[in-house]
Amino acid sequence: MLLEKIEAMIEQNRGRHCSVDESDGNALRERLKDLVKKASKRFDEVQKQRRNLKLQIEGGKVPPNHLRILMIGDSWAAKSSAGNIILGKNEFGVNESVRRKTTVSEISHSVVEGRRLTVVDSPGWFFIHTLQDTSEMDKLEIENSVNLCPPGPHAVLLVIPLMVNMDPSYLRSVQDHMSLFREEIWKHTLVLFTFGDWLGVKTVEEYIESDEGLQWIVNKCGNRYHVLNNKDHSDKTQVKELIEKIEEMWAGNEDPHYEVDLDRAAQIEAKMEAADKKARRLKKINETQSRVLKEVYEAERDPVTDIRIVLVGQKCSGKSSAGNLILFKRKFNRTFDKAWLEKVNHHDD
């Protein structure tokens, strides 16, 4: 069937083929050559930076035996999966569907490579949402995540999936949500690229140099980055190297950690308590309304036997899942939503 269609297309084009402009090919080769050159330069700069930081550690600046790590990023960056790999055990819930799993910050502890680790997994944001688009409760949860590892995290891992399309909306989303913290947080931040298997034969430096948005983020983090292969949980070397990079970042900072703002922490706690009280009050009102409506419904002589419902909402809002729950069976396929998510979130091949 495919060959027949190809033959028909060739016949329709009267045997003519697609001509390639040699000058375009030469220009492309030059761009690729320049990209590889820049990638090599970045790699060399990182290695030089790491050597200098290692010298500081060898010179007596001993990293703390207990490292506090905060993970932040968008909802589909695989933070929870990465956290489990770092900890060496399944502590954070991982949901394979397109729905977000982590809604509140979670904390776990482990001993890895002789170091005590405290890892905080924070809620993610929708990857193209501005700060204004994100709910107030989510913003409070994200901002409050630093307060779960007092007096503050030694390292903040900004988790970015390698398949992401770093367009202006994604970059702005990262910038907006990082602004929930003080500017000093960038000094303690390292970019953690997840889904390392997506690189293929590319180096991570080539991937960075191919996108100005990624360059901005990596440079903002002091040229600190690491690649994690989420599919290979048995590769302990990738975790060992990550911890080494965290220790080197610590050695290069004057401040040992990102300091928790106690006044702001108290404000956040007060706001969250107020929101929790409001939620409980609304829940009570909703339960009362449901009970009254149920009594009215049961008192009806001729109850409605055919109810028609229309579910509306934006893509990835959970309409199909809600419909399946209402029907008590799987009738709506979520494949389209997932395909749409992959379309807007992945690089075009």
C-alpha cells in the first residue's frame, strides 16, 4: 500500500525529484559545525569549573554530611521519578498518566554515597502557565517547599525534561515560578535534565547550545547541569556524579545554603491555614446542599431517569477522567489529550 502511494506520487510528479540547494546544505553544515564548537567550549568550561571546585574541597572545605535538596519544575518534568532515583527507593508517588500527582510538597530521607539526604518534592506548575495562571494555593505550596528543609536547601534542582520544547512560553513559565523565591536561589540551583535517553547520540551540551532558552537557564544557574536517565534505576554512577556536583556547587558558594525567610514562612503558613479553613467551610456547605438536594430528589413523585450532561473545559483538565468516574466505567479515551500534550511539549523531529 505504501509503495503504491509512493509510485503514484512519483507518477503525478512525472518522475521529478525534490531538488536540494547546495548552498542551503553548506549553510546547515556550518551551523552544525558552529553548534558542536560551542558545545565543546561549554563542556571544557564546565570541566575547568569542576576541577577548581574540587580543589577547594580537597583543600579542606568539606561538604556537609547531610545534604538538603529541593526539587522544583513543571508538572510533567518527572520530579518524583528523579527523586526516587536519587534516594535509591520509591518514596514519591509516580503516576504514568498525564494528570499531575504531586499536589503538596513531600519530604523523604535516605543515605546515599555516605551522605544523609533530605529530598523535598514540590508540586509542579502547568508547563506553559504564567505565574498569573497558576492557582494561589499552588503558588503557596511551591513557595512553602523551601521551608520543609530548614534552615534551607543546599541544592535546588530545577528539573527540565529533555523532550521539552523550550519555546518562549515555557521559558517564561520557568522564570515566573522561580520568581516565587528570592534572586539568591539561582546561586544554589542546578539544572537536572530528566529523560536522558532522549539525547540519543547527542551530547547534553549540543542540546543546550541548540536552544537560546536553555542557554539562558543553564547560564543563570552558573553553568551547572546534570542528566538523569529515568529508565535506568540501576545506574548508581549518575546519582554519584549528581551528588558530587551538588557538593562542588556548595563549595563554590559563600552562603552554605539558600536561607529560609522566617517572616515569609510565617505569612505563608497563615495563608495556608486560612485557605484550609475556607476549604473546610465550603466542603461543609457542599455536603449540606447535597443532602438537601438528595432529600428533594427522593421526595419527587417522578424522578428524572434520563440525565444529560455536557463536560466542558480546556485540554488536559481531566474531562475524560471525570466522565469515566461519573459513568463508573471507562467510556472516554484519554489518548487524544495525551497526544496533544506530547505534541505541545516535545521537540519536533
